[in-house]
Amino acid sequence: MDLVSSLLMASGAVFTLIAAVGLHRFDDVFARMHAAGKASTLGTILIILGVAFRLSTVGQLLKLGVVVVLAVVTIPAGVHVIARAAWRA
């Protein structure tokens, strides 16, 4: 289980790094928002799943489940708000 957890967390870190590189390298605001929304959400979920493999109690797993749901809802919504503001400006 430690190997699976480490692989999930490492792949989540790689996706988060890809999101950061995308924010730095892309020229267009909308391309930057796409990189930030997709890759960082996936990276966050993978890191949380990796942590979930290391936990043992149901209460801790439920808390991580809430964090995943909130991340899936709020990260794309925040990116959408930023992209909409950029479109109107």
C-alpha cells in the first residue's frame, strides 16, 4: 500500500507541476485557465487519494472525501469566474 500511495502522490505532484508550468508558459489567459483548472484539480485529487491509502480510520477517510468533493466543485468554478472576468474585460 505504501508503494501505491507514493505513486499516487508523486503523480499528483507531477500534474500540479504541469499546471504551474502551464500557467507560466501559456500566452493566452484562457489557455492558462485551462491548465490551472484541469491539471491542478487532477493533481489535488491524486494527492488526496494517495493520502487516503495511508489512513486507517473511517472518519479521516470521510474528511478526505469532503475535501475531494469541495476541490472538484470549487477549483473549476473559480477558474470559470476568472475566465469570465477576463472575457468581459
